[in-house]
Amino acid sequence: MAQKAAAVELDVRGRTVRVTSPDRVVFPARGLTKLDVVEYFVAVGEGILGALLHRPTTLERWPKGVFEGARMSTRQDSSGDAFYQKRLPQGAPDYVETARIAFPSGRTADEVAPTEVAVVAWAANLGTLTFHPWPVVRDDVDRPDQIRIDLDPQPGTDFDDAARVAPHVRELLAEHGLEGVPKTSGGRGIHVFVPIEPEWTFTDARRATIAFGRELERRMPDEVTMRWWKEERGQKIFVDYNQMARDRTIASAYSIRSNPRATVSAPLRWDEVGDVHPDDFDVLTMPQRFAEVGDLFAPLVAHETPRYRLDSLLELADKQERDEGHGDLPYPPEYPKMPGEPKRVQPSKDRDRPR
């Protein structure tokens, strides 16, 4: 029987972080171990800490690694090999701080709210690959300080299609006095994050994102869709407006994604968007890129400036509702029925839908 490797202690910005089973293989296709994963997060430490700083954060944990056939646990089936941790794990060291958040159900949880790189390394030792921060900070968990535009390729489309839409996102944002930072999702999509003043509720931020997506769809009807139901989207880029609903999160910049290649969510310059591919950025290549270009996501660090206002997008929402008859769109399935929300029924199963 092979002898278990001794734990390794890392000095992470003056804090000792213990890495147990450091030789455990996490990504077999790349030969990457748990120690490799922890050292990756330390190498991009200032970047990922900036993306998570003071934000309530759900941990996506893969304690057995990303092996063939590994699957994520769900609400219906908790027997998977990986899971989302929304509450502070037992046995957390005393330097791990938390933020109390409320779910749409009314229940609350104390989530990890990172304050130093050692917290990220500690979470990585627990098998965390992807960090899912809320678009709020812990001193005001009800008012987002970011809007997040998720360009989600549907079947028949891919990253290149999202990349062709992204410059139009930038152009439309600029028309409303906004500037965002793009990043790869680590998969096929592109995310654009915009820092905003924390003056509006989740409902307001979601409404502004819907207005933005509708205008983008109006301008690019053959490439972009706002249809919530998959059967209606076609081969287009879906602007997932519900990523701005409470308790919906997006993988942070510099997070590792659970695929065989161990790609990471990589911040980009706007002039790079059309020339890169998600596979360009992984656990092995990102540390050197980070050392060369620095933290391109720095404008999104909590409390940094400039931060933008949503007034113009909310005025657009008013106009769409007043002049075009647009109302709210469906919420995620786990949500209680929301005020003003249309019927939450798949169109093909809606008996009252005009045929």
C-alpha cells in the first residue's frame, strides 16, 4: 500500500496554510495535484482576492478531483462527487471571516467572505476549484455593486459567437455611460462585469440588465436572445439576465473550472476578445500571464473607483415598458413567485398559450 504523502505547509502572505494530501491528483488529464492547485491560487493571489474581497462566496468543491464520470450533487440528488458549499465549513480557522446573506426563501447563511489570500488557499485545500462571489460586499448585502452580463452560447454556437457579440456589449454600455471588464467564463461563454454605485436593489439591477439585454437583442436579433426557455432560444447567444437575481452567482475571475484541461476564468483586454480561446488560459499558463499583464480585473475590486450609475439603463427599462409593452421576465425555478412575474410555464406545456 502506497504511503500517504505528508502534509505541506505554505507561507501565504505571512499566514501558514496546511495542504493535506498534496500529491492527490485533481486533474488526471493534466497530471495536476492538489498542491499544484493551491500554488496556482497563491500565484494569482492578488487577482483572485480582488475578485472575492469582502464578498459572500459560495465554494464549488471537488474533493475527489475532476475525474471521468465525476458529477455535481444537486438539490434532488446529493450523492454526487462535488457540491456547492454555501455555509462556512466546519473547522474553519479563525482568520476566515463571513457575511450573512438571505436567500429568496427567507433562510439565511453565513458564507465565507475572503479578506486575504490565505483564505483562498485554505478553501483550495478543501477541494474548492471555483469561487462564486455575490455581486455585493458584506457591509451591504442587499445592494449590488456590480452588474454582470453573461453571454451564454446556446447549442450550435460557441465562444467565437460570444466574442463577436462582446464588442456590441461594450458599445451599448458606453452609450449608457458604463464601462465593463470582459473575461472568459473558462468554458464557452464571456462575462462582462460593470462596477456600479451600491444604490440599487437586486430587483433594480436585474431590471437594468433585462433592459440592456432587450436592447442588444433588438439590435442583433439574429445573434442574441433574451428567451428564458431553452426551447425558444435557437442558435444564438443568450443574455442570462437572471444572473443578477439574488443568490445567483458567476464564477469569479481566476477561478478554475471543472473540466479536464483545468481552464480558468481569465480577465481580458477588450482588444483581445476576438483573438483568444478559453483553452489559452489554464492552471499552467495563467500565472505567467498574471505576472506579465497584472490584474486586469482590478477595476472590480470592492470600493475602488470609478463606479457607474444605473439611471440610464433604468430609464431605458421605463421606456421599454411604457412604449413597447415589455414587462418582467421569468425568475429561476427555485424562486418563489415574484410580483409582476409572467407565468413560469415552459411554452410547449402552456395550455393557455395562443397556438
